[in-house]
Amino acid sequence: MRIRKILIKFNVEEKANKKHGVYREEIEDALLEGRPIFFRTKENKYVAIASKGRYITVVFSYKTGVANIRTAYPSSDWQIKLYKRKKLRK
């Protein structure tokens, strides 16, 4: 998956910031530079787990290079373990 552009609506950015303590810059850095691993969900959305400073999980929709962020939050322990396990395989 090649993400060229990231769209974050104001209300999504505000929620990620106030509720989860995740900032726009962290989301952008994680998806563009944080060596994310991607999973596809049943609802035609994607989940990325990435590490750029800290581990974060980002839920987004994707269409031709554009990621439309739905939410982002700090990764849980099991998500971090999954990330590390998947990265060791590569």
C-alpha cells in the first residue's frame, strides 16, 4: 500500500487529540515514515500499526493513494506484540 496523501477531518483530529492524546503530526509520521503494517477490515477499511516515537494504531479508508483517517489511538499491548512479530518476519 502506497499512501501519498493523508486527509484528517477536524472533528477526527480533535477526537484523536483530546480523547487519545494522538496528534496530527504523529499520524502523518507513522503512516509515511513509521514502517507501518496494514490489515484490511470487514468494513472495507484499513488498520495500520506503526512505530514512530511510540506505537499508534490508525484506522482509515483508502482510495488511490489517499488515506482518509477515521481514528487514531495508542496501540494496546497485543497490537504492539503483533507489530513486532510481523516486522521480525520481514
